[in-house]
Amino acid sequence: MKIGEIIKDKQPDVYRKLNKHEKKERKQEHLSFYDIQELMQGGIHVYKRHRGAFRQIK
């Protein structure tokens, strides 16, 4: 027997509250193509030479 089934049998009001809370968290954020492209380009690292060694700038 799963925990959800036990709570549903013994405390139905608590079970309903938990399910409502879970459904609210499932909403996904809609990102446009431009937003996704901008996020993917944000991880580019830039290196510069300083005293003969490469240093990461960004």
C-alpha cells in the first residue's frame, strides 16, 4: 500500500490539500525561441592571456 492511499483513506481533507499544492507547482514557464537562444549563449567563456597564463574573464 502506498502512503498516498493511506492518507486518502484516513485523512481525505489533507490529501486534497496536498494534491492542490502539487498541481500548482507543475505549471511550466513558456519561453520563446529568442529567450532560449539567449540563455544558451550566456554560458560562453572568454579567456585572456595575463603574464603568459590564460585567465577566464566572464
